Amino acid sequence: MIKKILTFSLILWATTQAFAQDGTASPYSFYGIGEVKFKGTNEFRTMGNLSILRDSIHLNIVNPASYSALKLTTFSVGASSTFSKLKNATNDEKAQRSALDYLAVAFPVNNFGFSFGLMPYTNVGYKLQNNSTFTLNGETKNQVNQYVGEGEINRAYAGMAYNVHKNISIGMNFIYSFGEITSQTVIAKEGVQDFSREKNISQINGYGFDFGVQIQTELKNKIVWSNSLSFQPEIKLTSKNSRNIAVINYGSGGAELVYDSRDVVIAHTQMNVPTKMNIGTGFGKATKWFVGLEYSYQENSKLKNRFDVSANTNYENSSIFALGGYYIPKYNSFTNYWNRVTYRGGFKYGNTGIVLNNQSIKDYGIDFGMGLPVGGSISNINIGFELGKRGTTAANLIQENYFNVHIGLSFNDKWFNKRKYN
């Protein structure tokens, strides 16, 4: 057992390097703390990001009360690729990004369940440009502003759950957030040979908690009524900022040539991850089917931009509705493999909390996927797909059509077995 813990801890430590990547190409990652990337393990993400279920072999990180439902030690790892088409009223462009989504382990001990892991919480990865004018010697000149950003905020967590009753469980996670975000602005002015560049680097860290409760009630015909609530209080993040201002140009191969550079003292700031709540309910029959509805609310009206201030940017509280479920034809079939496959699907719709040019930025998507059993074990490979749209081309904005492909591995094993013979 100790060997397994040490091995997994080593993998977890090494994986922190893999999270330092561009996990998004969304222009909307420019705003707030970036685009929220972690939306649950693949098993639940393919059901519209539901976090209602208590599952005995699949890890539900969104609601920590679920840990005590596990019957076996569970290792979970997931990765995804996003294919995006970005367009405005006149142009369009394609982008593709791949990223590791999470790495986690959980294990039961009597009426308790414990879990720890690591995932990228938000990603920043945008390239934007706008045109404006300025006055030089009484003449109106053109100006081009280019904005480039990259980085991420990662989360490491450790949590536990307890069965206070056979039908009621409570849980909590301790969360440590850390990461680095780089934002760069390059300004090119007509009639001015060189460019001006401002680069801001934010090193971010902070800690917080989230809490959960799950209640299950058995009805007639072995149908189970599941209810879920999770709550994350506001998390305060400290941003240690540095700024560099330079005069630059570009060589024939695109290399940046710096002519004059200076560091500017800038105060450290505070960033907040707003309060969030998920509440859901659903009905199902164990190892056969489930359908659920969930509502998520977050106080995104408290968000603010990291450095850049735009007069046409505001934030509002976000609300997301999700509907999803699964179906298993015959979980214990010995003659037909596809009868043992878990078929999942879901739908989500809501607003992101970003308001640009008086337009609320909406996001909706359709999810579907399969849980494929591995051999004769209860471990499985979970494959999922998501087709969605974020934003609009109205009011000179950008519409993002995206297609996500994600795959997750869920391995199950027994720990803490008491030997009957020496």
C-alpha cells in the first residue's frame, strides 16, 4: 500500500510540469481569471457536467461528499483536445489545443472516503487585435493594439467524506491554487518605426475550501432519488505582479529585437474566485439508468480584469442549467460486450458572467460518451465528445464554435485488506 502511495505521489509531482501548457485558444480567456477548464472527471462531464451521483467506482471531484460512496481505491486521469472555430462578422480562424485535465486518487476507509489530486482550474491563451486612432502633429493616424496572453491557475486538493447515515454523506476539500499568467500588449503606431511593448507577469497562489452533501432515498421498484448540494465560498488569491516596458521591433525571421527595456515596480494585487453553488436532483436505478437536472450559480459579478481596463467590459452573476444521464443495457452480460458499456449524454446552457458591448456571453453544449469496461475488471476507459458554442458575432464580438474530445482512465483496486492468514 505504501509503495502505491509513493508511486502515485511521484507521478503527481511529475505531472505538475505537464499542466504548464496552453490549454485554451478562447478569446474569452482574456477576461477575469481565464477560462474555467476543470468541469469534472470525464464520466460526469459527458452527462452535461452533472455532479449529483454517488458512484462506487467512479470519482466525482466536484462534490466531495461522493468520496464515501467508493468501494475500491480509484485512480483517475483525463486529457482532452479542443478544436475551435473563431469568427466575427467578416473573418474566421481555426485553433486546436490539447491538455491534461486532471490526475486524482480516492480510497474508502470504513464510513470515510479520502481523495487528493491535481488539475488545471483555469487556462489563459488568447491572441487579440483591435484598431484605433491617435493624433500626431495634428494629423489622425492609425494604431494597432495586439494582446497576447498565456498561463494557467492550477489546483491541488485533498478531501474527505463521511457517511453520517446510510443515505446521507457530507464532505469537504482543501484547495491550494497556484500558477502564472503572462499578459503582453504590443502597440504599433502609424508613422512610428518601432513598437512599444508592455509585459505583465502574475504569479498567483491562495487556498480555500469547498463543501458538499448528498442524500439518496430509495423509492418503489428499486428506483433511487438522488439529491446533491455543493458550495465553494469565495477564494482569495494573491497575485505577485511584475511589469516590463520595452521598445521593440521584429527581425526578418520574426525574432523580437529589444532596443530599450525597463522594469516597473507594480503593486501586488488580489484576485478572487467567486462563491459558487451547485444544486441538483435526479432519479435512477443502480447499474441500469439515471437522469438528473442540476443548476449552478456563481457570483461572477465580482470578477475584474487582471491589468487591462476596458470601458465595454462588465461582469454579471452566471447561471448554468445541465440535464444528463446514463444507460447500461446489461451491466453483467457475459455474452455481449456492448451491453456492459455505459452510454452517457447531456446538455448544458447558461451565461459565462462576461458582458461585452452590453451583450451577455452565453455558452451551451451537447455532451455524449461511453464508458468502456477494461477486460473482465471494473476499471474502464471513458471517451466523451462535446459540441458547443460560446459568444456571438453581434456587436462586433467573436463567436467560438468548439468540439471537444476527451478521454479518461479509471482504475480500481483494493487497499486496506486485512489478511486472514499469515
